[in-house]
Amino acid sequence: MSAYVLQHDIEDQQTGEAPSPPETATENNVRNRGPWKKSGHSVEPPRDDAVYYPKDDTYGVFAQGRDYEPVYITHKYTEEEKKTLSSFESEDYLPSHSEIYKSWLKRQGPLGYMLGKWIIMGLIGFCVGIIGFLLHDLIEEIAKLKWNMVEKYLKNQDFAVASLFATGYSVIFVLFSAFIVVFLRPSASGSGIPEVSGFLNGTHLRHIFNIKTLAVKFFSCVAAVGCGLPVGPEGPMIHMGALVGAGLSQFKSETLRLTIPVFERFRTSEDKRNFISAGAAAGVSSAFGAPVGGLLFSMEEVSSFWTTTLSWQIFFCCMIATFTTDLFNSAFDGFSYTGNFGQFKTQKYILFQIEKGIDVNILMFIPTMIIGVIGGILGAVFTIMTLKMTRGRKRLLNAISNEWVQKMVRIFEPALIMIIVTVFSLYLPGAFSCTKKSCIESKIGSPIENCLNDTRNPLHVEHNVRKYTCPDCQDWQVSETTWKTNCTYNEMATLMFGTLEEAVTHLFSRDTHLEFGYGSLLTALVFYFVMICWATGTSVSCGALVPMLLVGALYGRLIGVLMTSMFGVHSEDTGYWAWIDPGSFALIGAASFFGGVTRLTLAVTVIMMELTNDVQILLPVMVAVMVAKWVGDFFTHPVYHALMEMKCIPFLDPEPRVTIEKKRIELELYCAKDIMASPVLTIQRRELVTVLSNLLLNTTHCGFPIVKTTKYGDHCFLGIIGRLELTVLLMNERIFQTGSLEADNMEPQEGTWIDYEQMNITKLDDPQLVNAALHRYSEQEKYRDTYIDLSKYMNDSGLAVPEKFSVQRTYIIFRTLGLRHLSVIDTSNQVTGIITRKDLMGHNIVEKLSKILSQPSRLEMMEINDNGVV
């Protein structure tokens, strides 16, 4: 919790006055908080985020600091949202450096630690690779059956039967997808990327790393994507990879009540987070066939803590994941053995294989920058629309008092989307006439219709375009180099029939300048843009990475078609102008929209290269991604960060950005005393059992500084101990001692210590039993003179900073080390305040510094430079 003062709420923390002295816990200086939950707290986050909506949200549609918030603007929370933020528990990146931890480390021994890490990394990659293979093949089989049957009915002109079959088939799968999420595991909805990012940043979240979540995530994603909902599987693959990393590395499951006594050395918070980062990276690698992109995605978006050694280990994990997926893909086609085990075919392991590159021209960067600007603007619009739709959905569900009605609305919403998508997919192509195929009947010249192919010029129309209801036709050869045809195809059907990956493949195709026109591309862009925004927020397991590629490819191809209309069709043989290819601009557009929504640069660029094998277009892709990021940052926060803000997940950015009245605050001018929470409840190194039990019963604080009283009456800081650690100690009466609290020579025997394994927990097994025991300690007379010696259990490496320590440097230390608590001390080493991640969040810093800036004495010290920096 972020309140380490007697008052719980944020607004009751220190208000700019001189900090109060620390308060040593006694039996009467705390207030009652009520019964505990499994986390050890009387307050817990919302059980189901999908139906939670703050009642005090009175912000306007375009209020700056909510959904529309440039990257330099601090996000604004309502008072109810601030309480929700405070209900989330934080976690240390490093385990508590106590005597029992050091004793446990000695028993583990140094041999095999690094080897064990590499083995687990390989196991994670292998398991994630298998999951990726099964996921994609199941999706492909479900989609293939649907569209094969639809085309069969359409060929026979049975529109009614085709509509009924496609709608019924899709609705059955999507209802199943939503049902298992809503009734079995609500935390499995969406992509899971914000939740994984929040956890790796240091926030504990319910049920996101659970074997039940993994099962629901897998089957919900298969059903939702396979039936044709305009979503993708890549986001869930990242979450499932993280799930595998969390579970496999610990070799235990609370759900299955199973603990395997192997690799126990890695059951620490630090190792668990590293393996989760590796699993998330492996998920990207398996989904996209992009091992380097997976590594960079985890580093740039998901993980908050990174080292060079960890990079090597995650690279190995990504390599194994990609290898495993490609190996199974080489041997199976739709679960049918092909006999080509180990033959990695290009079309199987490169998702959007570009067979022929183009020579980049300096003139190409003009439309590339335009595409980048469009990507940034549309990326920001996409983020805002997604947030608005999600807020509207949450508000509607929150207004429904009946829980069953809520669940039915959540289940049938994706079914409604599926009906709309299916009907439009079947009938919208009917609004477009059949398009004649065309090619150039010589090495150079103008395109002519009813021309299938000419070997002297690469211009063509793909052979796998959709006919829809276009008439039967035939091809014939008119010369040694030229084939004619009377075949036609439907542009909209080509874009809307099949999976989203197939549509992207069509858009990326090269030397197909005239395959799509303005009408079909613009119509598909508007339709998919709206439906993807709507669908990705529903109660199914789904992602938006491939849908982002589709949206970007559509407007990128539009720019390419515009260039073709302006400057003509130029193939590879026309030299200087051969760079004008709509397929290449579609790829650039896909990268720009991906970057405009996520604001990733390194990961997006490398993923696009690995997806297409088109290294020649690397530089234009880099330019488009960079421009899209700059433009998008002007309008909104990155989409996953914005979703974390909407879900009220506490998150610390890599660098603090604080603005007050549209002016950036220079945090080097402020000190830790300005933002800390004060006064603080501290406990003695040897503390009475009654004091500790009352402390836990009547407060919700998660950590307590431990002090030692000197002969001069000063309370010197020694270390810190967590709430759950105190709980475990109090539930073991054998460590209770009697006698003088001041006797320094009374050291507990090692045989009476509580083992580190018992202390290393994340929740309580039986909160009611703990609650009863604490009340017993508090009320019964026999515990009045008993105490616990905390010297073996406190974190001896608990950090503390001086009151005058810079806020900027405090933030960097806190986030870099992944701290949970940071004590603030005065010149006498006495604790005067404490800082947690909530205190370092932008809105808290804004509140506290605003009060300081309102004081004339401080305002006179401030100088405003030409850049508007305070």
C-alpha cells in the first residue's frame, strides 16, 4: 500500500509541512481495519476489472490527462481510482536480504546455478514453442473449414445457406470463447500484455500466472481468432509464454497443489521475474517467428529490469521457442504428417514472406514520412477509441446490478460483433463489381485488361484472389511469353474472406500494383479499424498485433496506389522509379501503425524484418516507425501504458515525467522529503507480540522499518520487514521469547529459526485462522510479556536515502532496483518518512509538489527558463 502513515488514504499523507517524527508502534496508536483477505490485507483490488468503473469519473470526453494525454502530460485519476491504485500490492525485485535468506543460500550451494538457469530457459522455450504450434494450427483448421464451406455455398449461389452456416459456425465458437472467460477466469480476457508488464514492473496482480488462466487463455484465443473475430493470437501468446515462464521455473502449482522438489534455488522473486520476461519474449518469437524481435519486445515493452546476462539467456529461450515451432510446422500441415520433418520451408516459418525486394530511392522517404505521420495520428485515434469504448463498456456493465445479466451481456457482445463481421464479410463484397485481371504485354508499356501473365514483365495479379460470385472463366496462351484470361475476382472478398494474416499477405504482395483499388482499400480500412477497436476490448482472449498490421497495410497500400496513379506502373525493369510498389508501402504502413499504437521502435523494426525477410526496406521502415512514434506521443500515451492507467495498475515509467500547469517539473530541484509519506510506524528489533498483532490487525501497511533505540533516545534505522513475513513469524509460537527486550546477548538458536521457505510466500492459506490467532495474541494476558527477535528476519539491505536526496535520483534508484519500500532518514539515521511506488507515480508527485509550489517561499526560489522548465 502507498500509505505508511496512521491515515490510510493518499490525501491524508504529508502535506508539505515539516515531517513528523517516526511513531513506534504501540498497542493503542492504530485503528481497526476489519477482516483479512488472502493477501494479508483488508483491502483488495476489484475482482473483475471488466465491470469496475469509478462512480466519480466526471471528466469530459476530450479532457487532457485522461484518454487524450500527450506523453509528457501526467495521467489524472479520480479519487476512487486512487483508492483502487492503493489496493494493489507491490513486490520487491530482489528477495529480502535477511539472515535466514543467507543461510538458505549457503545450503543451496554455488554449483549448477547458471547451468540450471540455461536448462530452465530451454524448457520454457520448448514448451512455448509447442503451445505456439498448437495454437496456430488449431486456428488455421477452424478458419479453413469455415471459409471452404462458405465458398462452396457461394459457388452454388446459396447465399442464404452460406450466411446461416457462417454466422452459426462463428457464433458458436465465439460464445464458447466468451463463456469460459466470463465464468471460469475473467483475468484471461484481452491480450494480457498490460497485466504482464505491470507485474514485471513490480505490481502483484490476481490470477494472471495460474494454470487455469493458461488453459482458458489458450482455448478462448483459439475459438475467438479461428471463427473470424477481427483479433489476433499474438497478445495471448505473450501472456501464455509468461505463464509458462512463471509456472515451469518454480516447479510448483497452487491450483494443482503440486510442488516438485527440483530447482528450488530459483524460487525467488528475482529469478521468477526473469523467467517470466523470457517466457513473454518466447511468446513473441513463437507467434511471429521472430526470435530477435521477441527479445527486443520483452526488453522494450514488457520488462522493467534488464541485464546483459539476462539478454543472452532470453535470446537462447527465444531461439529454442522459434526452433520448436518451426520444427513442428515442418512436419505437420493441419495436424497431418507431411514427411518433411526438419525441412524448414520459407513459406512456413516466415509469416509474410516477401520473395523479391526493391531498391530504395531517396524519393521514397517523402511518402514514407507521410505514412509515418498517418501512422502516428491513426495510432493515437485507435488508442483513444479503444479506451473510450472500454470505458463505455465498463460503465454500462457497472450500471447493471444483476450479476447474471452482466455476464450475459459480456458473453453476447462478441457474438454481436461476430454477426456484424460475418454479415459484412459475406454481403459487402457484393457492392463491388468483379475486377478484371491485368498485366503488361511487353517489357515496358501500359497495363492491359484480361491479361494473366507476361514473362517479360513482373506485373501480375495473385493466383489465390477470391472469386466470390464472379463467373467461371478460363486462361489461354497467345504467345510464348503471354497468357490471356477472362477471369475476374472480387477485391473486397479477397480482403475479407479468410484470416487476417491472409489479408495482410495479399496487401504485402509485390508487383501487384493494380490488384486493389481505392474503393476496396478505403472501405476495408474503415470497417476493420472500427471493428478491431470494438472487438479487442471484449471478454475473450485476444490480441491486436496482427490487426494493427492489417490496418497499417491498408492505408500504406492506399498511399502506394496513389503513387501509382500519379506516376504510373513501374516494375523492377524500369530502373529509377521501380521503388513505387504498393506492396512495399503496405509493409511500411503496417510498421508505422504498429509503432504509432505501441510506440515501440527497436522491436517493431526487427519484427517487421523477421516477418517479411525484406531487409532492403529496413531504412524506410525505421523512418516510418520513428515518425509515427513522435507524432503519436503528441496525442496519447502508448496503448499498453494507457490500458494500465485505465485499469489502475501502478506502473513506473523508465523516466519520471511530471507536468504542472503544462510545465515540465525538474525533479532534481526537489528532495525526497517533499514526496515521502510521513509519519511512519516503526517497530523495534525486539518487539512485543501484542504490539505486532495489533499492528497487523489495525493497519494495512505492507512494510515496517525496524529501528533500534539508542541510549540517547534516537530510533536508528536498521532494516525493514514485510507484512506477510511478520504474519508467518506470529503464526509460529515456538519463536516467541520472554525476558528483557533490552538484553543484547539473547540470540535465538539456529534450530528455532523459521526457514526461508516458510517465509517466501505471496499469500495466506487461511486468513481466518491468522485473524483468530492475532486476536488471541492481542487479547490474552499470557502474550503481554512475549516478544519476537526480528534480527534474523529483517531485510538488512533495506535501502534508505537522506531527506535531501534528489527526487529524480530517488525515482531512478527505486525503479532500477525494483524496490518496494524506500525509507527516508535524517542526519541522525532516524526514519522520518517512507516512499513506495505509489508515492513516485506522477499524480502523487503532482499533488505534493503543487502544494509546495503554492508556498510563496518556494515559488521565489524557482526560475523558469526559455524552455518552460520549472
